[in-house]
Amino acid sequence: MTTVNADAGAAQERKAPGRPRNAQADGAILEAVLELLSAGQSAAAISIEAVAAKAGVGKATIYRRWPNKEALLIDAVQAMKGPLPALPGTSVREDLILLITANRSGRFHRHSKATVCLMPEINSDDSLRRQYQAVIEPRREFMRDVLRRGIARGELRADLDIEIALLMLSGPSMVQTMLGWAPDMPDETFVESLVDAFLRGAQA
């Protein structure tokens, strides 16, 4: 009887659709992916077997949650982004400083290494690139809203190119961390200097 019940339970587990509800296992798997990437392994070199061993789970546990490695990588990117901050909306300067600081907070420096390791695959795989863009687009739209409010309130120039402004505000953080330029600059000093430099050309 015990064997029958065990076999039935195993079969039910195998047939369970979608991802199981074990958030702890999900977190361990995603963290394992990020640790492997942060250690310098390329996305192409990372295997499901290596992720399973790092997370302390079986391969079947991963495949019940993610259909392939591509889907797992994208969810790992999403997991490292963190929540967007609540912005007071009192000024464009304050909102931009809070938003960029939030994007750089927590595990930013460690996970920027993970992003570097992902870039070759993202650039060479159209499907992966589209999924990556879908992950980061909500954050880009959040910053667009800040800039649009600044234009509407007369804080920013009416002819401001919002897409160029996004590049000007997000690119320096990536360069500073990924390429090691000014690595010892405190975040507060860096972010305020970046926003103030941007506003000198963008203010109305």
C-alpha cells in the first residue's frame, strides 16, 4: 500500500501543470542562475544540471517551472531588477535621483556582472533579446513618465527627445559598473552628479 501511494504521489507530481507553488525553490533556482552568471560564466556555458546542483534541486524541479534555459534566464533577469520606488512627484530632479538610485541599489554591482555575461546571448538571439526588452521596458516607461511630467510642468524643455534622454540617464550607470570607470564613486554623489549634468542641458 505504501508503494502504491508513493507511486501515485510521484505520478501526480510529474503531471502537475505549470510551476509548483514552492516559492523557496523558485528563489533558490533563480539565485543559482545569478550566482553562476556573477561568477563569470557565460549564459551559453550554464547548463540546467549546473543550476540544479547550485540550487540543491533536481533537474525535474527546474523543468516543471521553466520549459527551457532561455525562459529561466529571462526570469532570472526579472528577479534581479527589484521593485520600482514610489516617487513623490515634487520635482523632476528628485524623482530621477530616487529612480536611478533604486535601479542601482541592493545587489546592483554584483548583478551587473550577470548582465555582462548575458549580453552575448541577448545580442545574438532575437527571441531572447525581445524577451529581455519586455522585462526592462516597464522601468523605461516609468522613467519616460517622469520626463513627460517634467515637460508638462515646464521643468524640462518642450523639445526634449525622451528616448535620447533615457540613454543619457541609464548608460553612465552601466558603463561605470561594467567597465569599472570611477568604481569608488559613492552612489549618492554619482547619481546626483549624473542627474544635475543631464538637467543642465534639459531644463526649460
